[in-house]
Amino acid sequence: MIDSVIIGGGRMKFFKRAAAVGVAAVSLSLVAVPQAGATTYTGADCSGAYPCLVFYYNSNFKGSAANFVGYGKIDNLAGYNFATSGSGKGLSVKNNAASAFFIAKTADETAAIYYNSNQGGSCDELWAQGSKQAQANQLRNTYNNNASLKIFDGSQSSGICYQF
């Protein structure tokens, strides 16, 4: 406000307060910005965020689910748990997923599930292929042996994975 600007020491105090408020606002906005290029565990719900890979404890999308959103990778699924009601709730996602469902943001995105940590070993790939979704009623190479994942932005994995 113009009437708040006072000649002398009062004026300087006003500018210091304005600067402090501005720095605080910038700091808070930086904290709220999610890290770009990172896959995030959301637990029980994708909340409309895409791409989203959903693991299920049982085959045919039954039992408890665990959701991962965004592009990037999770090097080790240990520490992430099935979060919804049903069999498997609270158990680790690592080496316990039997089926998976992938909802893509664009038609050519891919989610790859790996047998080993750090995206190694045999893998299963869910490729949207134009429909913006892919499903594995029963994982083939990583059935109850899933250790890591990667969600690709508009490209397929190396091509060595079983493709759903």
C-alpha cells in the first residue's frame, strides 16, 4: 500500500518485511513442487494422475492394490506395501504381485516390471498400444518375483520383456 511507505526508518522496515514475505512464499512454493521424472508410490489411489501402474496381490486384479504414478523408476520395491483392503493388505509389494494394470497418459507409454532390483533380469512389460491402458491378468516373468519397475515416457523398454 502506498500509505504504508513512510519516509525514514519506517520505509526501510516495510521493504524488509515485504522481502521476507516474498522469500517465505518462494520457499513454500518450492517445497510443494513434485520432483520431475520420478515415479511416486501413492498407495491405494492414483487420484486421476497418469501414468499409473497398479500392482495386485492376486491374479485377475484381485486382492489388495498398490499404485505407482509418474515417469521414472523404483530401483527396489522393498518398503512399499499393498494398501487397499483385501488379501495381501500391508504386505510388501516386492515379490508379492501377481497381476498389474497400467493406465497411460499417452498411447505409447510403457511400464516394465523387473525380476531383480535396479531394473535387471527377466521382465514383464505393459504397453498402452494406443488404448492408453494395458493389463496383465497374471504376470508371466515376474509373478510373485517382482523387485523393481520403470515407467517409460513415450517409449518401450529394451524389448527383452514379455509384452502384455
